[in-house]
Amino acid sequence: MYIIDPNGKVIAKYFEEDYKDRVATADILARQFGAQPGEARAVARAAHLQITTAASNGIARPGLRITLALDVEMIAGMHVYAPGVQGYIPIDWRLEEGGPAAKRHPFDYPGAEMLYLKAIGETVPVYWGHLRLRREITFGQEPALKQLAGPTGELIIKGVFRYQACDDRKCYLPENAPLEWRFQFVGLDRQRVPAALQHKAN
């Protein structure tokens, strides 16, 4: 698959070596054009924030690469600390060890704003208002996925969002908000093409 700009210039290429490494179309839309993942949506429990989880696909297929997303809404006057902060606890998005069922790809946190804390005379990197985070995973091979799927075929990826929320008066105790994404496991299609449509070798 090629992504071409209005001038006909190729700006991205996606190739599938085999069924073990396939990029979902919805993942490409999220990665290249900022499309908001809309599947597997849920609201996580958090003391000072509202966290909405989502994914670019709601189906777990062997070898499929997809995007996971977090949308974090902070109440007015509240902020959390960005990675790299000194003396405070930064946000940390972790996924449970997926083993052979899900490969986790590296990701970067977005750029932070610098906030001057008058009470202590420090300037620190923070996020406030709305924060959107995205990362990619690739589902493993069929036997590993099938083993994790429930009786109905539901497969759950779990994680945690660690943060320390502060307002202009105080910082609250660090929190670990549990996260999860629910998918429907679908195995590989092994049904053969009908005989009438099969190519006959010479």
C-alpha cells in the first residue's frame, strides 16, 4: 500500500511480508492522518482524570498490527507531569506482558508544556487539559491468541496508566488507573477457493 500526497509524491509505503506482519488499514489512517481510533472503546477508573481507551480495530487477527489509544481529560486547573520531570512522578503507560500473543512497539510521549510553579519557584514539564496517547501492538500467532481468548472469543489486552495529579495548591498521591481493550478473536481464513474458481496447473 502506498500513501501519495496531492502532488503524486509517495510519502509512505506499507508491505506485508507474510500473514505474521500485517498492518491494519485503520492503523495506517491513525498513524498517517491522525484518524481517531474508534473501536474497543471504554472508560477507565481514575481518581482525578477521565481516561477513555480505544483501538483502531475491534478484531484480534494473527499478525495484525493495530493502534491503541488513550484520551485523558483533566479537570480545570489540574495537571500531570511529563516524562523527564525531576522530583515528581511522570505519567507512565504500561501494557501487561503480552508474551507471544501481542508484541509491543516503542512509542513516544507528546511534547509537554513548561509550567512555572510559583509556590516552589520551579518550572516543570506538564500536560493539562486534554492529552492523547497512541501506541501500536502486533497480535501474535493464532495458537497464542486462541489460548488467551475466552469461550466467546473475547480477547482482553490489559495495562495501567500511572500518574500524579496536581492543582495550583497541592499534589495528590500517585494513582494507577487500570486499562483494558476488548477484542474479538478471529482466526485465519483457511477455507479453499471453490473448485470452479481454482486455477488449473498445466
